[in-house]
Amino acid sequence: MKRQKSFDNDNAKLYIVSTPIGNLEDITLRAINTLKTVDLIYCEDTRNTVKLLNHFDIQTKMKSFHLFNENEITAEIIEKVKSGLNIALVSDAGSPCISDPGWILVNEAIKNEIDVIVVPGVVAGVMALVGSGLSTERFMFYGFLPHKQNKRCEELKILKNRIETVILYEAPHRIKATLSDIDSIMPERRIVLARELTKRFEEYYRGYPREILEELDIVKGEMVIILEGNNENEKDEELNNLSIEEHYQFYLKQGFDSKLALKQVATDRGIPKRNIYQTLFKKEAE
């Protein structure tokens, strides 16, 4: 068990700083001040971050930290903070660690008892969710789907049964393929596609997958898909069409342990747990 009191000491710290996703006016005063006062800024691409720093007259030196050098540079950053340097990590846009490098560094900092200070800001997925008009009562951030269609469809079939609103990210060159897959797996599910958030050409497409696929004429910019959650009636109907084995596997894929999955199948079907158990494991017992 580790307890962090973020501002109870003068130790050097690691700052995880969110930056604008398009509109520079979205940066916070705290983020500007942090980037001006740290000793060094690590960023995904210095060519992108220098534009932000120049705009706000921030003179702090930069070094690269990206997916392909994350493991190597993590050790370097830990040593620098231990030596007394305050370090900031930024991504090209939005928050580090959210579909961007950073969580490995944060984990190592915690292991080394380094205070991790998060300087919050815009997250594209949350912004798209708020503007979607879909339920925000419960939601799940899923990030990017697999590039390969068969893997992507496998995961969409699992997501189809989530009752929470689901947040997905997608690249422009794959957006039509992904929308087509969503349409084939859950054509009656409402979705929202948001693109170019906070920028001049910001757009929201709200409707059903096929409608959006037919209307989408511009595929530039970062894309966020908000997927409506499965309502209980729809979920119950689909689960009732599964075999007991498929029903059990469904809950295992949702993250349930075997005992809880067994209990939930019994509850859904109104059958005693022992009967479900016998059906699932009688072959092993024999």
C-alpha cells in the first residue's frame, strides 16, 4: 500500500500535463505555469510541442518520449527526477496515458516513490460523450479497436452487450471500415461520430451506423465514436438465444471470474447453480 501526499514535501515531481486537442485557448493557466517552471519537458514529437511552447512563450527544453522509446526513456526520466529535476510529460494532444504513451512511466514513478502530479485538461473521448446526447450515467472508455477486421469484429461483438455507453477512438483511414463493421454487428444501435473536436471544422454525426456511413464525406482528422449501450431488454433477448456454454463464456469475456459468471448465468436463466454447473462441467467430471 502506498500513500501519496502530493504537496506535503519539496521533492522533485513528475507532472503529467494535458494539452489542447486543437484549440490552443483550451490550455489551462496551471498547465502553462507547470510547463514554464519544470526543468525538462518530455513529449511525443518535439516538432508538434514546440508550436505550443512558442505560442505561450515557454522556453523549457524538450526531449522525445514516444511509443518506440518508452521503455528506454522511462528509466532516464526516473533517474532525472531522483536527482532533483522536475519533469513534465505531454502528448501531442490531450492527456498522456489515454491512448498515448505514459502509463508505464507513471507506474515506474510510483514504484520509485516519486510523486505523480496530474495537470488536467481536455480529453477528446469525454468531450465527444458530453456532446453526443447519449447516456452519460455510466460509460466505458475503450480506445482504439484492432486494425484487423476479424479481431475488430470479435471485440465489437463483445462490446455489443455492454450496457454502458462506450467511447471508441479511430483513425481516419479506418473509420469507414469500422462503421461498416458496427453496422453489420449492431445496425439498430445509435452511435455518434465526432471529428475535429475544438477545431474550426468540428462535426458531430448522430444516428445509426448505416446513416452515418452514407453521410460521411470527409474522413480527415481524429475520430471519436460514441456507442450507445445495450438496453436490458435487448441484452436479455440476446442472452436467451445463447447456449449455456456460450452464456457462460459471454460473462467470462466481460471480466467475470468463473464463480461469478456461473452465478450470473443461473440468475439470468432462473435455473439453480448446480444445474448450470453440471451442464458446463459434466464432461470434465466423466
